[in-house]
Amino acid sequence: MRLVLWIACLSLPQLAGAQTVTVTNLSAPFTTLEVGNWVAVEIKNAAPNGTVQVIYPGQPPATMGTTDSTGRFYLTAQEGPQHVGTHNQTWTVNGVQIAPANPDISFFPFAPRLPLVVVRSNHVGSVCAPSSTNPSICGSPSSGRRWLWSPVTVHPVSSFVSQSAANSATNKWNAIQSRIAFSSSWGSRQDVVSGVST
């Protein structure tokens, strides 16, 4: 009986979780990758000490390194101008394809996603709000303050609240203040996406 339990315990670490791979924008989390951004690729729960490869369509696999003794692989790199475009990537460990673990597109629509990783050239327009002309709350003169993340865009579709509830909360927010307006317009570049709940 002890031998059976001992064998079962040895197999538990491999049942800890699914093999996954993620791509993360370290410079501006949950936003589209741009030239100059640092990106991380992380593989979890893969074969220990396994060979990690990335495959691009029509090209031979490129060996990127090996997983550690726990089956984890972590790589960082900086995106350069030569990386601009869409890259179809399939990650494998010992030849076994690893499933992407992408962030929920409802909440993070601009986060990097596998298998199609998009790298954009640097944004040349302005995303800055106009300077504030109001004095600070301490009564000091205006110093041209700016809201760093502008515009703030609300995504009204969620599995947590209805679209009408999201729109109602947005309207209530805009009714009580005017300095940082929320908008549901998706026509402009966004750095922050805010979800709402009631």
C-alpha cells in the first residue's frame, strides 16, 4: 500500500497545471507591442529540462533554450524596427506544441496574443490630454497638469455586467466630473482600457 501511494505522489507535480505559453508587454502591460518595448515569453508546466523552440510558418524551428527543472522557460527581448509586423508563432517543448494562455480579450483587447503576435511602429500622434487650467486642490496656481492616460475608453461589453449597466455607470461618472471623461469610442489609440461594474 505504501508503494502505491509513493508512486501516486511522484506523479502529482506533472498534474499541477496545463502546459501554457504567454507573451507579455513588459514596458506597457496589456497594450500592443511597439518598437522599443520589452517583451517576455513564459512557458509553464512543460517537460523539465526540455528543448524550447519557436516555429514560424515556412521556416525551420528556432531553438530558444531549455526549460528548467520545473518545466518553466522565461525569455525577454526588446522589439526593434525589424520586428514590425504580424508574427505567427508556435511554441514547442521537446516537439510538443504548447497552448497559448492569452489574456481575456474582453478586458485586454490590445494585449499581445498568440499565435499572431503584432509589433507596431512607434505611435507618432499625440495621446496627451490638453493642459488643465484649473488650480490644484491645494489652491496653488495652475501648472499645466495633464492626465497621463487619455482618453480613457470604457469597453461596455462584459460577462460581468450588461451593456446598459456599463453605459449607465459611464454616464454617471461623466455627470459628476469633467476632468477625466470616459468614452465608449474605440476610434482612437488607447493605452488604458477601463472595465466598469455596478
